[in-house]
Amino acid sequence: MFRSIRWKFVTIYFILVLIAMLIAGIFILREVDDLHISTASQQLEGVRYNVMPGLEEIMELSTNEEQVKSVIEDNNKIDLAIGEEIWIIDDNRFDVIASTSANDPSFLKEDQYINLIIQARQTGEKKEVIARGNNDQRSMTQVYPIRYRNIDNTGYLVLRRNLKDVDSTINRIREIIVQVIIASSLATIVLGFIISKSISDPIKDITRKAVLMSKGNFEHYVQVKSNDEIGELSETFNFLTRRLKKSLREISLEKTKVEAIVNHMTDGVIAVDNNHHIILMNPKAIELLNFGTEGYFESDFDKLIEPIAESLTYNKIASEEGWIGSQSISIKDTIVKFSYAPYMNDQNEKTGIVYVLQDITDAEKLDAMRRDFVANVSHELKTPLTSIKSYTETLMDGYVDDPEVQKQFLTVIDSEAERMTRLVRDLLQLSNFDSHSITFYKEYNDYLDLTKKCITQLQMASSKKNIEIKLLTTEKQLVGAFDLHRMEQVFINIISNAIKYTPEEGAVEIQVLRNDDDCVVQVKDNGIGIPADDLVHIFDRFYRVDKARTRNAGGTGLGLSIAKEIINGHDGRIEIESEFGKGTTVTISIPLDVIDF
């Protein structure tokens, strides 16, 4: 109960009021008691003023007992009704000479009263004491020295007054104060509860709303009921709620953006803290590292990465200066480049490492292709250049005088120069395709007429090998929009390859047909075929199945690459099916409605 601020307020109010009432009560009791004591003292001094003049005219008190009694019993001078008592004591033995009291005067023999009389004798002045008797009743006692005509000390006037009426008054006041304290305490508790409720209820309301806010609910606001500090606190809380709601909305939006960016990055991202725990890993990183099971966020990163590359573990990188670097690692058929760097906290301390993973497999393949391309170009140029140089040097040195031999040498030089020309032309054409600077001049032409024209051009080459070229079609014409020159280049390349790689007495079948809105040209031979391992690379530049035979046949290894680029430029497709030793089938499909002038 006392953990509640409401009861704490009530308790504080109650204690403060109780202390204030107690202090006031004690002060009042003390002041009233002092006032009554002062009044009682004055009353006894009045008795002294009435009695003392008569006593001071008696020379010997002890020998004039009757005269003394007459003085102290003079009712016109003293009032014994208020409990005042008078004793006349001898100066020598302190014996009682006369008294107005029926009480036993033996108390005067007590030490405190003997000492009081002695002090009065020594000082010659009044001495006073308030003491309690055996009945626990207070009484005031005054002692005055009696001097005969202010010269000789003849005895002592002892005046005593009981303070019963004073004690009764004090007790009554005490009872009243206690009643007032009880009443005020009850009123304080009630008022304190009401007042504290007005303070604690808004605080409880703020607390409830703060709990809801901590759970992510920012739709509740505190009702402002006053203009005091509690009201200001409520307004501040509402302002804080609105600001926090807006800030969290902005943070959530930014978090969503960052998550979307990170999750859809083409590069993998991993963040690891100083405890080797993974705090961030996007789907691309999971894919590249081939993490097929969940739960890696609770795992030790070093244990996950160590089987892949020990040099990329957190402990290994943390032992290096700067924690910055990059490594390329092969993971199955993929080459992944790891770039890593530390991330800092607000005190510029390294608190973890961020890894960026890049799939550089295609880049490495392209780089390898580039190297192979350069090597192939160099090799293709080197062979004819070597032949031209050797034949030219022989002619220049004059070793050949026979005109027929010279003509033969020049023919070889011209053939090799032509070979280099074709290579350079093909390379230039491929370069134009790569740079998208090729322009196709599309016009309406007949695919069937183009096929017949190409067969006619290659009739001599097929006749030399006794290869029969058959044209199979049921179409009268197949008109489409295409670049006649470049499509002729494709058909010549495909048909001539079929002739080149088909042995003598073989056959080449060319089928031209319509398939829905496509023109399909299929060239089929029964030649040497293509091995399955080579078939996937058949459109690669400078790729040859039988390099020695192809080079002898005058090929550059770029024909099929150029053919594929031309077909793609016409939104078509080219496919090759082959079985080693049994023949090859090349199928070209081109939309007939391609009209893009």
C-alpha cells in the first residue's frame, strides 16, 4: 500500500499535521501551565504581603505563639479557600510555631524543603519550589525569611498552595488538544486522500499511457485537467508521444527502405558484432554462402565461415591492422569476392565487421574470355602473317626465279591476306554489335528466294564434295521484313558450315516453312557432328570443335557468333542440335511481322 504515491502523500500530510498539532499542543500546555503557575505564585505573594507586616513586628516568634496565630488566622487578610497553607517556622530548629493547615508538617523536614529554607536564610530572599507529594499532586511552596523590623532573622514564613486546579485545567486542555489532534488527523487523512488523488490520478494515467507507448501503441493521449505542474507534465507527455510517434514512423520508414535496399541488393551484406554474432545478413549473402538452414543468427560466425575460408573469420581479420581488405573465394561453381571493413560506435571504437559479397563469376569468365579472345586474335593473325612474311622474304631474296612458283607464292600471300581481311572484318562487325552501332536495313523480302540464292552460290562448293543439297518446302513464298545482306550472311554461313563438315557423298537438307507467324529455316546435315561438351560453347567467339581442321578450311571461328547477333537483331532465335558422328541440325526462327525500319 505504501508503495503508492497517493498513500505516501497522505502519510506525509498526516505526519506534518500531527507534528504541527503536537508542537502547538505542547506549546499551549506549557504556556497555560506557566500562566497558572505565575497566577498561583502571585496569589501566594499576596498572602505574604498580608501576613508579613504583622509577623515582622513580633520580636520573638517562638515565645509569642498566640500572637503569631492571630496574625496568620486573620480571615480578613487571607483566603484559605483556594488551598493555601501557612506555616511559621522557628529560625533555630526549624520547628513549626503556628500553622493554618491541618496537614502533617513533617514534609518540611524533607531535604528539598530544608535546603529551600537554608537558601532563603543565606540569601534573605524568597525561595520557591514546585513538587509532587505522595499522592502525585503538585504543590507550590514559597519560603520567606522573617526579620524583626528588618534587622534580626526570627523565623520563616512558609506558604504552600496545591495546584490541583491548575492540573485539572491542564488535563482538560490536554484532552481538548488530543481531541483536536484526532479530529484534525482524520480530516487530514480525508483531505490528503482527496488532494493526493488529484495528483496521483494524472500520474497513474501517464504511467498507463507510458506502458501502452512502450508496447508500440501511440494512439492514447493524457487528458490535461489543470494548468499546474501536473498539467504541464501531461502536455509534455502528449507532445513527447506525438514526437516519438512521428520519429518512430520516420525510423520505421527508413528501416523499411534500408531493408528493401539491403534485401534486394545484387551484392551480399553481412554484419558481425564483437561477439561473433551475425546481426545482419541479406538473402543474397545466404544464397552466395549456400546457407540452407535457418538459425545462423544465433550461431558463431567464425564457425560458419571457417569451412569456407579460415582467412575470413572474425578473429583472423581482427588480428590484422586496420581490419580492411578483400579476398576472392571459390564456393562450388561460384567465385565470390569478400570485401570487409570495421564499423564504429559513437565513441569511434570498432564494434564489428561488415562483409560485402560480390558474385564475380561472370566477371572472371568475361576476363578469361577477354584473355582468350586476345590470345585467339593474336594466334589467328600470327599464322597468316608468318606465312606472308616467309613467302615475301623468299621472293625478296630472289630464291624463286620460276614465274609459276612466284605466282604460286603470290597466290598464297593473297589468300593469307584475304584471310586476315575476313578476320578483321568479322572482328569489326562483332565490335559494332557489342557497341550497338549496327543498323539493320529491313525491307520486305522473300525468305524462300534468299534460301535458293544461297544454295546457288554454294553449289560449286557442294559439287566438289559430291554433296547433294535438298530444298524441302511447300511454301510459294515467305515474305518478311529483314536486312537482306546480313540475313544472306547468316544463311551462307550456316549452309557452308554444313557443307564443310559433311564428308563427301553426304547430304544437306534445307527446310523452309511457316510456323504460325514465324519463318523457320532448318539446315540438316549428316556430317561429323558436334560433341556434347562442345555444343554449349558453339556460339562462343573463336571456339572451334576441331581447331586444326577448321583453320585449314579457312574459318575464323566467328561466323556463328555473328550469325547469332544478326538473328537476335531480328528478334529471332537460332538453335543447334547435334549428335557426334551422326550430323547436325541448325534451326532458325524469325518473326515474319518484324517491321522496324
